[in-house]
Amino acid sequence: MSKIFLDSNIVLYAFTDDVRSGIAATLLAQGADLSVQVLNEFTNVARKKLGFDWSQIDEALKAIRLLARAIHPIDLQSHAGAVVLAQRYGFSVYDALIVASAQIAKCEILYSEDLQHGQKIENLTILNPFQSP
């Protein structure tokens, strides 16, 4: 089984009634790696766009932390890697930070709806789990 990393959008879908929530919840339950950035983005979007109150956010964050295989910090190494990736691939710095974190975590697959499906960056493959095969 491949070691997977989840982008913020995948984690968010796991806590909605969107048609994509089942796939997202399954990926989260598999014990994926995440970064603190994912937790931060989840909190921001859950509060501002999904209208979660703080108790709902606290409960969701507890569930995410419980289900995640590992949660990786954002540090100078991930920042430096993100700057290189942003320059090389034209990613936003925030998307590049997700990719850099997945690489540092030695994940083989990054599930994201925002990045190019099938793109390979060294040993990491980006997949959109909602795209039809």
C-alpha cells in the first residue's frame, strides 16, 4: 500500500455532505499523512466558507488528528523546498508547500483536487481521487 498525503481540499470534503465526501472520508480513514498547513487551511475554510462554529471545528480537528498517520510541521526545510517547487513548476507557494511536505514525508501519492492529475514530481505522483479513471 502506498504512503499517501492529503491536500486540504480532500480533508475538507470529508466533513461535508458533498458527493465527494465518501471518497475523501475513506482516504482520511486510511491513515494519510498531513501537514500543519492542512489543519490551518481546514480551520480557515470550515469557519469562513462552511460556517462551522468553533466547537464543530474543534471536534473535526480532533477526528483529523486521530485518523492521520502523521502530521508534519511547516519548517524552513519545507519552506525552502516549496520556493524551489513554485519556481520550477509554477505552483502557488501554498500548493508548493503541500507538495514539499509530501516529499519530505516520503509519500508516494499526493491526493489533491487542485493540482494536475497524474503529474509526477520526483517520487511523488499527484492524483485527483474524484477524477474518473
